[in-house]
Amino acid sequence: MKQFKTLFVFLITFIGVSSHAQLLDSVTLATYQEYTDLEEALKNPDNVVKLSLRKKKYKEFPKEIFAFKNLQYLDLSKNSLKDLSDSLTRFPNLQYLICSKNILERLPKNIGQLKNLRHLNVNQNEIEQLPYSIGDLENLEVADLWSNNLDYFPESMKKMTKLKLMDLRNILIPRANQDAIQAMLPNTKIYFSPPCNCSW
């Protein structure tokens, strides 16, 4: 009987951990429990799948976030972050990364290792270039880059065959460069502002 109880506890624990490790579909993730307080989330780090830390006045990426190994949704919007940690790749199941309205100057150089990322929102920042590894985001469907200072789009982006929508409005891009970006992503709906009479 004691062995049965031990096995039962092991199975429940294993199932619980496994359920968190699995990728959630968008409908389930949308209705999943969302943690909005870092201290509260740290009480049960393995249960944190969805974390929203908007308007927390962060100036640096909170290292405590690395405790949430099952993270699939991370929202750090409306803070004062200049940089995102290159260690974001510790979250292999991350599907949503939302960091709009910060003062980001770059994306992690190894962001392409986030193989399950489907939605990237970094609008209204100060990003000047996209890292070459962004082309390795093979499951990315939405890239909201609106209102940044972008003037470089790597050829690796042509590998992003699942990208459905990319927002590049409020970015000064000459007509020739807009055409080149669209040519790299022929099946992607790209929103541009009117082309500028400028050179890169």
C-alpha cells in the first residue's frame, strides 16, 4: 500500500510538471492564470506560465524572472528597459514576448534560439538593428516593430516562412528598402509608413 501511495505521488508530480512543460495553444494561454506581481509569482515559480509586469518602473531586466522555467508568456511593457537579457533563451517554451514602450536599444543577439516564439511585440522603442539570428525564429507569426529606429533588416529574415504580419510603420524606410524587405517575406503582410526620401 505504501509503495502504491509513493507511485501515486510520483505520477501526480510528474503529470503536473509535464503539463507545464507542454506548449499551450493560444486559446488556453489567453485564459491561463496571469501573474502580475513578482513576489507573488516567486512563491510558486513552477506554476508561472504567464507573467505580466507592466508599469513596474524597471530599469534593468529582473533576474528573478529566470526562476520561472515554464514561462510561455512574458509582458514587460511600459517600463524603462534599455536591454533584454541574452539569457532569455532559458525559456525554450516562450511563445509571447511583449516589451513595448520601453527604451530598448537592441534585441538579444541570440533571440533566434527562442524556437517556439510566435508573437514578438517591441513597438515604441529605440531599436536600430535586428540581430541576424532573428531569421531563426521559425515559428514567429507576428512581429510588431512599429516606431523604432530600424535601418537594418538581415537577409536571414527570408527564413521566417510562418510570419503572417509585420508592422514597420512610423519607421523611415526608403522605397527601395521597403521593396527589398517585402521581397524577403513575400507571404507576409507588412505595414509600412509612406517611404521616405532618405538614404540608409
